[in-house]
Amino acid sequence: MTERLEDIATAMVAPGKGILAADESTGTIKKRFDSIGLESTENARRDYREMLFRTEEAMRNYISGVILFDETLRQKAADGTPLAELIRSSGAIPGIKVDKGAKPLALSPGEQITEGLDGLRERLAEYYDLGARFAKWRAVITIGDGLPTWNCENANAHALARYAALCQEAKIVPIVEPEVLMDGPGATHDIDRCYDVTHKVLRIVFRELHAANVNLEGIVLKPNMVIAGQKCSKQASPNEVAEKTVKCLKATVPSAVPGIAFLSGGQSGEEATRHLSLMNEIGNLPWALTFSYGRALQAAALQAWGGKSENVAAGQRAFAHRAKMNSLAALGKWQDKLEEAA
Ligand code: 13P
């Protein structure tokens, strides 16, 4: 029996649950492993991810789905169980990153376009057979002097819409991720500039989704929060981030979308949790607001593990803690003092 797209999307943003983004490409996971002095071998990547997916408390209670990289969807745990099966048996849904990365946008210096549409229909059919029920495509928008350009916004939104339509044709829920970057060498912009760019990008994205006949009830949006660039001298308060993000999303995201799952984008684990909780405290929202964090869910676990088998339990404790904190944040019930209890 094929599940309905709407039901999968709703399950991905179920109350108190969110998504673990563990889809780092081979290049990105190498950078993460470099930070703990670990060589990035196929087995090391498997061991690390197996540690996360075997964190029963987190996976069963707080995680609705896991975004995987191609290699991981095909990998088996040390005992021979496919990693996708581990995820499914914990009650979470396996998902797959299907974009082929952001490449320089021709004739648009400093900007990027995400590739991966060629052959995507065939790849989606295979991913479905391997157990994936949702997918992810990340578009990258850089703020800078005269950036983003009309060309970059429109090219990326168009690609996102073509990807989303192909996913739905394949009975796979598309996570639509237009990321306005908060980090990078030129990220000196303030929160209001982030608001304006995010607002414009989201309007264009929904225009393109509409033009491509995408069913909004069968997608999950994965946006950035509205936040100052990391190099901006004037950082906004957590309340301002929460208020401006909710205002921006209300102005641009149709209520037919079942849920919005934020990326963390360079925020620390605790910051990303605090912002999400404050937004849910505002309440009266037409969609679920939850997390689809990569770094903000994994950084503490990666450090605690350090690539050593004797630290697996410590890594799992760190992951379970962050997952629980974010689950509370998705309900608007996180509090500072709960962090100390860790
Ligand atoms: P971060 O939460 O680390 O930004 O990663 C989420 C993600 O999936 C980016 O594509």
C-alpha cells in the first residue's frame, strides 16, 4: 500500500517531533570528523551514524524522520541490519538528500545554483525502493553587496519546484529548502536585511511551486530563521529572531503547508532550540513549527563520541539530550534550566 503524501508530511512534523539531518555529503562529514581528529572512512561514517540511529530514546520519542546521504541509505550496521531498517524500526521515516550540491551560478559571481535534476526521476524510483519516503533539496542564497540577484533567486526557486514535482510524482514528500545563509565570510548583514531577502525568496519559491502544480499539503518547508549574519556587529535578541521569523513566514507560507522544519545554519545547539521554543510560545500558527537540524542536533554528540567506541554511550546521551530539548521547543515548552540537568 502506498502511503498518502499528506500523511507522510504530517507525520514528519508530528507534535513534539522533528527531523534529524544526517545527510552530510562525503566532503562535509570529512570536515566534521576533522574537528575531532578522525579520518573519514566508510566504516567511521557508518559507526557514527549507527550510534545516532541506535539512540532509542531519541529516535522513538523525538525524531520523526532522518535525512540520509546516498551512501548511508545503502549501508548496513555492523550486525548487518540496513541502516534504513534501523530507522524504520524505531518508528522514524528514512529520507534522502537528492540534490547534487550547490555549484557556481554562471555569469553571477558569488552566487550558487543547486544541481541534480537530470536523471532525478530514475533516482527517486530507486530511492523509493530502498525505503525513502521523503527527500531533500537545498538551495543556497547568499546575501552580499548587490546579492542575491533576481537570476539567483529565480533559478533556485525554479529548480526547487521541478524537484518537488518529481518527488510527488514518485510518492515521495519533498523537503523544500531555500537557505538564506547566515554564515560565510561576507555575512555582515543585519536581521532586517535577512527578513527582506527571506521574504522575497519564499514568495518566489511558492510562486514556482504553484506553477509546477505541487500539492502544498504534501511538502515540508525547511527555511532559515530570520537572523542577523554571523559577522554582523549588531546581533538581534532571541525574541526579535522569533518574532521576525514568525512574521516573515506568516506573510509568505500558505496555511496548506502542514509544517515548517527549520535548518540550524550555524546557530549553536542551544540557540537553535531557544529560537524554536520562543516561536512556538508565540502560538496561533497555521502550520507546525519544528526542527530539521544537522549541526545543532549533532555537534555535542560528535564531540562526546570523539570517534571512540568506548564513548558511544556518551555520544548517545548527548544526542538524546539535544533531541529532547528540541522536542520541547517544538511544543514551546523548553526552558533554560532544563539544559543544566543534562
Ligand atoms: P544545519 O542544521 O547544520 O544547517 O543542516 C541542516 C541541513 O540539512 C542543511 O541542508
